[in-house]
Amino acid sequence: MPASPSATPEHIKDVNTRYHDAAAHSYDAKWGIDFGPIGQDQVEGKLRKALDGDLPDTLGRVLEIGAGTGYFSLNLALAGRIDSLTATDISPGMLESLSKTAANLGIEVETVVTEAEVLPFDDDSFDTVIGHAVLHHIPDLDRAFSEFFRVLVPGGRIVFCGEPSRYGDRVAAAPKRIGTLAGPVWRRLVGASVLEHTEEELCDEEHSLEPEVDVHAFAPADLRKIPPGAGFEEVHVSGEEAVANLWGWSMRSMESTAVPDSIPIGWRNFAFRSYIAFQKVDTALLEPRLPAEFFYNLLLSARKPY
Ligand SMILES: C[S@@+](CC[C@H](N)C(=O)[O-])C[C@H]1O[C@@H](n2cnc3c(N)ncnc32)[C@H](O)[C@@H]1O
């Protein structure tokens, strides 16, 4: 869903770099990114689901694609699942933020600014290639998956989580609208102030580029077809988050109508904890029973043959 179907790959990559550079400083707060026990629990849960329960003690030498501020890999490192970490991203700003967080957390990481379609690494140099919420930004997925295949050792695996499903993306429009409409009542209830966008803010990088950064929402069957094209086997695609997604988008849309600093901390804690509780409901009740198509987020894993 690029803003313009005629957008060239170079334009999409340029927009992604500028948008994420501009978003880097407020990214963790906006998305409620946690580097404590909750964050670690979340990413280990995603890894377990993506690998269909076959969770190894360690992922070995890990390369992350589109690492952003480090939500996925730094939490996996904190959970003791990574031997060595190389974090890559097309946005230097996101990697700067990741490096600061890694230093604060005492995690050793090599950061490399690169796009996913051309990786500056030798053949057979990683045991696992991972990513979270990145595939839907990459214009040429076949080329990117060929690169993941090349840099993996035989028997190495790819694990990608947090990719928007086509159905989930459509369904998310409703809570987004409801959240925005409920904004004035909610602000009065919690005592938050309205966020007035100035002309200047509306023209800033982050606001103006937002509609152009996403290029795909996946049908599970289409996502399943991509890895074999590059040579992968043992492809597994599953889905997660239904109720949590509806709840999360309505909370986030209400909050986006308020000045961030005026939102009471008590509300922020409630919104975060209730979202985590709904994630648990999805994991326990819906994910084991419903097909991947039904969920907002898709998870993918595959193996390079031995
Ligand atoms: C939605 S953010 C996710 C960040 C992080 N993985 C997370 O889950 O918080 C997507 C990330 O992918 C990066 N990205 C976008 N297009 C890319 C490309 N073609 N190659 C590599 N990274 C890309 C962006 O700069 C951004 O940091």
C-alpha cells in the first residue's frame, strides 16, 4: 500500500530512511517499547510461536534486519538467546538510538547501516537472520530473501515477526477511527490536553512521510511463497494478536489526540498492562484455534538446507 503505486524502490527506501530518522527519538515511547521482563517475555513468546515451539537455547550469531531501536534483538540478547549480535537498518537515526540503549543495558552489538536487499556481509556468516515489523517496508522481497539465504550458514534459520496481515490491516481501521472519535471524551476523563498540530508540525518529515513508508500487507499464503523462491525450506507462517490489536489501536489512536506529556502516567500504565493482558488472552484462546489469516501480525520462519 504505497501512497503512490508508481513509487520507485529508490523513492520508498529514501522515504523510509527519512521517516525513521525523524521518528527515532520518540519511537520507544510511541510504541510502548519495554526492555524489562515484559519486553523479554514478549519477544521470547514471538520467537517460540514463529518457530512453532522449536525454540533453541541460543540463536547463535544473529543478524537483525531493520533493527530500529532494538526492540526485538536487544530483548532477545537480554533473555540470553543471542551469542553475538549485528544490528542493521536503513536509518542511521534508529541505529544511533539502538546503540545508546545497548550501551545502557550493557549489550555488545555491531551496528551497520544498510538496506536489506544488499547486505555487506560474507556468505555463511550468521546462524540466524531475524527481523520485527520490517518486511512490509522492503520493496524487493525476493532480492532481500536471497541475501538472507546467502549470509546464513547451511541449516541456519530466518525468523520474522510483527508483519501486518492484509485482513488485520483492514480490520485495524475501525479501532483507529473509534479511538480518534473517542479522543475528546477520553481527554476530559483523564485530564489530558488536546494536541493542536501547527502548520509547521504537519509539514515535518515524520507527519508528511507516514503514509508512504509501508509497501506490503501480507496474505499468509503469499508470505509463505517467498522463502522457497530463495531456496529456504521448512517454512512456517502463523498469526498473533486479534483482541490485543483492536484494543491497542484504539488506545494508541486516543492517545495520539493528546499532548504526550499531559497523559497521566497512571493511564499509560493501565493502557500498557491491559494490552499485555489481551495479548495473553489471544495467545491462550484464539491463536491455537484460528487460522493465521484472522490475526493482525504474521510470524514467519524457514531454514536454509544443510
Ligand atoms: C516499523 S520499524 C521496526 C523497528 C524494529 N524492528 C521494531 O520492531 O521496533 C521498521 C524498521 O525497518 C527499517 N527499514 C525500512 N526499510 C528498510 C530496508 N529497505 N532495509 C532495511 N531496513 C529498513 C526502518 O528504518 C525501521 O527502523
